[in-house]
Amino acid sequence: MSLPGLPSSVRLVEVGLRDGLQSVPEPLSTAHKVELVQLLIDAGVREIEAVSFAHPRVLPQLADAAEVMAAVPRVPGVRYRGLAPNYRGAERAADCGLDELVVVVSADQEVSRRNQRLSVDEALAGLERIGELARSAGLRLVTAVACSFFAPARGPVAREERLRVVDAAVAAGSAGVYLAGTSGQEEPGEIYDGIREVRELYPGLEVGVHLHNRNGFAPANALAALQAGTDWIEGSFAGLGGDLWFPGDPSVLGNAPFEDLVHLCDGLGIHTGVDLESYLLAANRIVELTGRASASFVARGGTRTQLAEARWPADEPASGKG
């Protein structure tokens, strides 16, 4: 059932192979990663953030980026993304058959220093150089604005700080930006206002949102993003991943579960091109491969179809619970 003010379709970007697997200490084999890619494609996923070009000493879980890109299936309409944390990473990414190069710049000074060992000024200067490299390599550039709304050990991030990164991303030639809910403490009003403002300032720029679910607001934030006119929403299979560690139960420190996003869009009558039942094969497989419990509500609680088709056990009374 649709609601007023929502789009008829939205793009969903699967980031589990990068943002999810980088949080799992034990690396998956290249073959298993390629297997997961095939399951995603079979389910209708068409935008996959498959690799990262961080230094292998920093993220050994993703050290096989070039091997993964050499082995993934090439299917018409499927776009592969890779993340580069710096110029050296972008150089490695340029020759690996990517369609899109993602660069992350934090709007928060302290997070920038701790994650990339760069000030925001230094990161923005690097973004300009990476933009030049992406153009020469024929790669579509996407800039992620980390801590777009809220930063740990600080609180809300000012709109001027967020827009400073967006402005630099446009100047560097980015075809799209996404506002990242890095902390998992973002609220729907912040998401709505942030996306609307960027869309109004840069009508030709594609705008997405990356969601975490620490505070349980990921579905509400996704709905706010849809109302604001987001071009895409990012999530990870089984909610695999993490955010910056601060006090909290580790089981809630993950990305928005991709399957829950599909389920939400299906329930709102918004076309994604992803078949939920098929996608759950990939979500279940990542749980098997990593041993990490799923954070997804639809994976644990079932779909409407599954519940509708369930049958009462024979000769067993109802529990009497509401």
C-alpha cells in the first residue's frame, strides 16, 4: 500500500561486501565473495559496493579487491563500486574494472583524524586529486559525506560542515553524493532536511543516504529519505557491519539490513527490482559464512507471505496472547 508523497521506485545499493565484511575479523575467501555477488545479482540487485582499496594492513579482510573484481560476473545493468580512502587507494582502484569509485570524507574533524589520519581540509584537498584521477580513468565518482548529521563524542553536525563537503564533492566532479549516518544516531527530520537541501542546491546531483541502525531508526530514516526524494538507499545483508564503537550493545552497531529495506519498499509499493525471497538466500548465506547472527527483522520474523501461508499446529490451542 502506497503513502502520499513517495516515489514509485528507488535504487537500493548493497554495501555488505565492503562495509559489512570489513567488520568481520576472519576474511572470507575470494570464491565466497564472488558466490555472494552472484546471489545478489540473481535476486535483482544491480548496484553492489564490492571492494575497498584500503591498505591491506589496515583491512586484511578486503585485501583481495583486485582478485574479486577480476572474478565477479559481468552482467548488463549491474554496476560495481569500490571504495578508496585516499589517492593511493584510488590509483589501485583505477585499473580494476570498477564502474564507480567511492571516496569518503568526514564532515567531523575528529572522526576524519581518527579514521583517515587527515584533517577535513587535507581530505578535501585529496578529493580534488582523486576527482582528476577518476575522470582520466573513466570512473564515475561518488563522494560519501561521513558523519553528515551526528558525530560520536560530540553530537549534531552543523549543516555548514556537511555542505562544505558536498560543495567540494561537486567541485571535484562527483556525479553523486550520499549522506552517511555513520553513528547510527540520526533522526528522520535530519535525514529529510539534509537530502532536501542538497537536492535544492544541486538539482543535477544524485543524492543517496547510507543508514545505520544503532537507535532503531533505520526504517523511519529510510522513509524520511524517500519522502525527501533520495535517489538511493544503502544497506548491508543481514545488517552486517558496524559503526564507530562507543557504549552500546555490539548487536545493534550495524548497517541497515538490506532485506528490511526491500521489505519496507515492497510494503510501500515502491519498486526496487529486488525479489525479497531470492535475496534472503544471500542474507542467509552470509550468516552461514560469518557465523554472525542476522540483525534483520524480516529474516528473523518472516515475511507477510510466510506468515499468511503458515498453518496452526494440529490439535494445539492458541496461546491466548494478543
